[in-house]
Amino acid sequence: MTIRAEPDVIRLVGQCGAEDAEALLQLLLQQARPLDLTRCEHLHTALVQIIWGSGASLAPGGAPMLPDWLCQLLDRSEGPPARTAI
């Protein structure tokens, strides 16, 4: 399983696909915990949307295997990113 619930963190490991979206949503609804993405190699956009929409924070260590722009989008340690007008 690519999503592992631990008492203080939710770990996403390996190739996290759309089939993991429901499990992640349920875990985030049960208890707000930071997400550990340090061993996440791929994050499907369904999971990105759930993480973004839930406001979940990233655990220390970030997500070294994911693109920098995605880590910046998901990292809420300094509050939500500034929005710009289109």
C-alpha cells in the first residue's frame, strides 16, 4: 500500500496513483496529520487536489523526489501561497 497511516503522520510511498485518492481523503478527514512525502516518487493529480483542498501540511523533509514547483504548491508551512489575478 502506498499510503501508510501512523499516529503522527501520513506517509505516501512510491507511485501514488488515483486509486489511492479515497484512502487519503478518508485519513485526512479522520484526523489532520502532516504528510510525509520523502519517499513519494509519483503523485497523481487526484491526490494533489485532495492535499491542496484539505490544507494538509507537509512533514519536515519535503518531497525530494517530486518537482520543486509541486513541493512549493503543497508546502503550507508558511501559510497558503499568494494568489495572483489572471
